[in-house]
Amino acid sequence: VTIRRVDYTPPAFAIDKVELEFDLAPLTTTVTNRMQLRRAPGASARDLVLHGEDLELVRAEIDGKPWTGVQVSTDGLTVSNVPEQPFELTLVTTNRPSANTSLSGLYVSNHNFFTQCEAEGFRRITYFLDRPDVMTTYTVTLRASRADYPVLLSNGNLVETGELPDGRHFARWHDPFPKPSYLFALVAGKLVAREQRIRIRSGEEKLLQVWVEPHDLPKTEYAMQSLVHSIEWDEERFGLPLDLERFMIVAVGDFNMGAMENKGLNIFNTKYVLADAETATDIDFSGIEAVVGHEYFHNWTGNRVTCRDWFQLSLKEGLTVFRDQEFSADMAAAGGSPEAAAAARAARRIDDVRGLRQNQFAEDAGPMAHPVRPDSYVEINNFYTMTVYEKGAEVVRMYQTLFGRDGFRKGMDLYFARHDGQAVTCDDFRAAMADANQRDLTQFERWYSQAGTPHVSATAQYDAAARTFDITLTQGYGPASADAKATQKGPLLIPFAIGLVGSDGKDLPLRLAQDGQVLAEPQTTRVLELTETEQTFRFVDVAEEPLPSLLRNFSAPVIVSYDYTDAQLTFLFAHDSDPFNRWEAGQRLATRALLSLADAAARGDALSLDPEIVAAFGRVLRDSTLAPAFRELALTLPSESYLAEQIEEADPAAVHAARLFFRRALANGLRDDLMAAYEQNRVEGLYEPSAVDAGRRGLKNVALSYLADLDDPDDAAELARAQYDSADNMTERSAALVTLLQIGPSAARAPLDDFYLRFEKEALALDKWFGMQATRRGAPGERVLDDVGALMAHPAFSLKNPNRARALIFQFCMGNAAQFHATDGSGYAFWAEQVLALDAINPQVASRLARSLERWRKFTPALREKMRAALERVAAGVQSKDVREVVEKALAP
Ligand code: ARG
Ligand code: ZN
């Protein structure tokens, strides 16, 4: 069944409050649910229809008397002829936590209980109005064996604890804030907490806890520190305080996603909580900071103000991703000089945009394309997407680009003044931004309703005599699915930041002619507002023909085309004052070369690369005025999957050959510079996950990886082996091992075994061990899939643990393009088998994997046919609506 946004109707009943009692046991848990219900004003329904899944109904009572008018179905419960007046409905149900492998609802992980209710997991716990616009206050009593479950947690404040007969005990929690059911959580088990007390600006003291299994306690310091920073940051930047007496984070090893913002009781994948120097990389540390921030920020953007319905998901997710991006950028920039701060900020921005372009742009061009606010879905869990999250964050960022930080803050203040405690829509957020800044944002609505990535093409005209520079911008969309096309109704309001670069490499002053006036800009970057399909902007008094620097800092999530020559790109790569566009110039230069190399490789022609391009990368590599983090990003080529996406009929083997050729050309051409970068960026002293140290390690390790692509990789092998042996942190150790794997399996054999023995008991480190073998390049003719197959049989492998499945299977299918797309179709057959196996265990995880074939039409005919066969095989055997939606949309004509 397809659920449509236009079919929204308000709930017929309201729940004034709910009391839940849990008798927790792994095989069968009993839930007693007592709800105070009333008809919504104006509603007249005689029957009450509740959601419910995989529940056993034991008893139903209304106002304390058994009620026989109940009808159970596969997706809920209908209670007929309920009283006109407010009434109390009591429902007793059981569910089976240890048999729940979907990790949605109440489940068991390593003998402890956890819940995941977003989006529709609460209905697997009890019958309920499981929709985000039904908000109520919860009182929750947990009862369980004290020996097995000494810790009992739920949302809000702890009001009572005590003993019960037979070695059982209880805890009662009350959450004073009304919330939708998707924010409910409970945790029970053998856990310990790192605690910290902080005083917020109001003077109130708050208790912070990070709960983990006892042996993991030493790995919680960074998460706690990130939580403290998040709380301080949200007060400082947005005036938003922590509103509960205590705030808890709990880590769980079996989790479908990254983390969940349950009110006062965030539940996290261990990957985003646990870290120490030995087991976590710089990237892991920064992921923890970002996700801790993200979930904490949801307390206001998501929890205090929530979504009316799931079509509005980006209301909370786009906004909260934007907030976590800003937080991470501020944290990276903190404490450094203004130049260092700007560089650190730029590195974060580049990273975020790279992710967006690599994954969201592909989504927007494929069969699952949908607007930031989708119009329909079959399974809502399939819409926790890059579009809703990352493109949604770009849409929020555009308000800030248009109105500035202060204007954005005014809009946020108005949003909370209007909507605190409510379940609202993306339109309400846009209205707050518009009203606070006295702007008509009607046209901006199209960012929410149109699917597909907008294209902006630019042409420029310099008139030397008149000293004018005209830039004409044209907007439209590229090829898209029929569904996506149908949403594309008209031009968008695109904030288009531009600078004009002079022949000395410095920015020229900007004087924009507009409505018969000349606007002299104090800054050398101006945000043009493109609102028409085609629009020309005139700069006057332009002393020389400039080189335009377009879409600075990626001011809108669009694809820009402009006819730059290689020499112009080289110039911008060396000089653009906008660090994002400086990086972008290098990427454009590389992408263009890589695509023509791929073309040549596909035709079987000899490959060659212009030495000027190698030289351009060499100059950036050697430029010690540039932050190492920036140089690392500049040296990182677009991925094979991103490149394939740029080609009409992609041949992954040709793309692979092209990228390898380019890397070898850089390695051979810049050998001494790479060696110098390696030596100069060693970080001495105690490991610290700071942005500066991480940047140096990043540059050093990217240099090492290039050196391993020299015709003679012996020096690189020696460096990598020494680095592996002397490493005192995971960043250095894993980078060394990945480089050895790149050189070849025999070079990596001994350290790979060492790594396993060293981290046998460290689940997250072991995930890396699986992952690096799955993403290994493989020699010509070698099948990495054979290793993957063997690793599936390894005693440490389990399909039931999402992190492990992602480490091995997803990494192979999504992170090793050349091997996955092997011409014999073996990768696709493996994919089909694993999607079906996962489908029976965990539909959400299966569905994510299913999506890795959705771009099948982009490939060469031979591959395409094999992919279609694999998709059809899955379509024939699928059980869940999650996977069915994905494969059916992929196969639709
Ligand atoms: N709201 C969570 C976050 O972004 C994600 C939960 C998604 N869960 C799901 N089953 N789709 O922070
Ligand atoms: Zn979120």
C-alpha cells in the first residue's frame, strides 16, 4: 500500500496520558498499557483504531471493565463503540524480544533490552496511536530480575525504585514533556555509566550519563566530552538549553542506524559512542562528535517541536543535520588562528559536500528519487535517505545563506515561539523563516517539493570597453525518473554565491548593477538570487576580464556547468580565495581527466595524462601555507562510484583503470613531494583526535597510499610496515594495513593476522578488519569476492549484527565498485543471496543493501542484464515491504 501526503487526516482521538508497565523477560515480555483517551474536537468516530504488530493481546478493559468489542488484525486493533466521554483503555499484550531480529520495537542485544521506535516500532511494543502527531505524557514502570537487569532506564526523570518478590525489582520513570510514541525508549541490563554534572546558563545543575557494558567504560570519555560541548553550543548559538534533570546516552552493539534521539534517553550504535586511541580512528572520533551533537540537538529540533506526519521528516532531520554540521565546523575551528579556523571550517564543508554529491546526487537521479518532503511511500523506513537528511540540510543552510546567521537565528526563535510543544510541517518552518525576515518565500517551497538535482549552467561575457561583466545563469534539471520529472514544476530560488578572480589571483571588488543602481559590495563574494529559468547579472566597473568563481562554498545543492579551460581550473586551484572552490577546481580538473581516461580505457586505447595536471596537484601538495587537512582533500580523487555516475553507460572496469592510471601518474610524478609530505606530517607525542593532528595524519596517510601505487612500491611497503609496527593509535595502524593490502595480500598477511589477534574482542575494530578486506583492490584477474565468501564463514562473522554485515557485505557491494561489478556477474549473485538472507532477519538492513543495485540502468548492456536478473531474483523471493519497495521501483520501466 502506498501512503500519500495528500491523504493526511488529523487523529480522531487524543491520549491525555499513558501509563506503561513492563514485565521484562527475553522470551516473553508483558506490557500493560493504560491510556486516558478522548475524542478529538469535532471527531465523531465510534471505533478506535490502534496500530499494532506482532503482538499477542491478553486482555482489554475500558474504565476497569473487560471489553469484548475488540478486533485484532495483522496491523492493529479496532475497539468498537467506545464511550462518548473520555475513558480509560487498558490493554495487556505480550511480545517476544529475543525473537525480534528486526531490531525495531523491543529487542535483546547481548542479553540486555533495548528499544527502537522511530519510525513505527512502538506499535511492536503495544497497541497505540503510533503516529507523530499524537503526543502525550508517559509514566513507565519497568520490572525485571535484579540479577540479570540491574539497570532499568526510560525517558524523563526517575521517580521511584524498589524491590519486588522473587529477586525482582522495579523502576518508575516519568517524562514531563508530551511526546510522540516514536521518542519512547527503555533500556534494561548490566550496564555502567560514566557520569558528569554540569551547570547550564540558568544555574540549574544537570546529570549527564553515558551507559555502556562494563568493559567499555574507558571508551566513553570522548562521547561525554562531545555531549558537554553540544549542550554548551546549543545554548550559545541558538539559546536552547537542556530541559530535563538528566540526559542519558546508551550504547548498543546491535543497531540499525547511527543513533536515536529518544527524549532524555538517546540510544546509540556503539560505533558512535565508544572510542579510544587504540581502537578508533580520527574519522570515528569525528563521527562520535557529530552524532552525539545530532541526537542532542534533536531535543529541540525534533522533540520539543516534532513532525506532524512522516512526510515532514526533513523538518527535523534536515534541520538537525545542518545544526550538527555547524557544530562540527565550530568545534574544528575552535582555538586556532583565524586562518586555521577558516581552513578547518572549509575542510568540514568539503567533506559534507563530497558526501552529498557522491550519494545524494545519485539517489536524486535514480528510481528512488523523491523530494525533500516526499509525496508518497510504501515503507517509511526507506525514506531515511540522503535526500531527506543531507539535501534537507542544504535546504536549511540556504536560509542562512540568504538571511545571514542573525536572520537565521531570528527565524529559529520565531519557530520555537510559535510551535514549541507542537507537531508541525516543513511549511511552518519556512513560514517562520519568511516572517522573521520579512521575505516572501513562496518560491522557496519548490526546494521541498521537487525531486532531482538542479543544474545551473553559466556563461559569461566581458566587455572591455564598457568594463562590464555579465554572467548568465540558466537553471533546469537533468534526466530523471518519470515520478521525479512529474514533481519538477518551475524554477527555484537559488542563492548563487559568486566571486570574480583577477589575473593576479586576487578577488576583484564587486559592483553589481541591479534595478538601475550599483551595489558596491564590502565583501568580494556576493550571493546572487537566481529566481528565473534564465537570468543575467551585470557587474560594472570591472577593471579586467575576470575568472568567475561560481557557487562559492557550495551555496546551493546544484550541479554547475561552466566552460572552464584546464588552464583556468589550474589557476583557480592555485588561487581561489574561497577554499571550497579552490578544492572544487582541483576536483573539476581531475574529474574531466578521469572521465576521458575512462573513455579511452573503455575503447582499449592507450592512456596518458597531461603533465600540467600532475604539476597542478604537486603545487597544492607542496604549498605549506595550506592546512594539511585541505591538502589531503585536494589530493583525494573522486571515487569510482561518483565517476561512474557521470558516465552515460558506465564501465566500472574502465573507471577503475582510469583512476588507477591517474593515481600512478601522480605517484610517479610527485614521488619526492609525497615522500616529503609523509615525513613532514608525522605527529609526535600523545595521540589526540584534534582537527589539526587529524589533518596531518590524513595528509601523511594519503601520501603513503599514493607511494604504494608507484611502479616499485617497496619503499611504501617498508614505511607502511614500520608504521604498522610502531603505531600507538588506530588511525596510523589501520592506514598502514590498508596500504599493505593495496600493495598486495602477501604484504598484508602478517599484519592482518596480528590485527585480528590484537582486536579479537573489540567488535568495532574487528569490523574494520572485515571491512578492509572487503574493499581491497585486488590484483588484475583476482576475485576479492572469494575472500569475502570465506570471511562470511569466519566464526566472528554474523549476519544478525548490522555493523558486521555492513562491514563485510555492504563494504564489498558499495565500497568496492570494480570487484562488485565483476563481468561474470558474481558480485550481483552474491548481492541477491545476501539481500534475501537479510530480508528474513532484518528488513531495514536488507533494504539498504538492496539499494546498491538501483542504478543498474547506468551500466554497460552486459552488466545491466546481469543486474536485472539479480533484481528479478530478489523481487521473486522478497518477504518484506521494505525490500519490495526498493526492487520494484528499481525494476519499474
Ligand atoms: N532519528 C534518527 C536520527 O537521525 C534516525 C532513526 C531512524 N530509524 C529508522 N528506523 N529509520 O537521528
Ligand atoms: Zn536525526
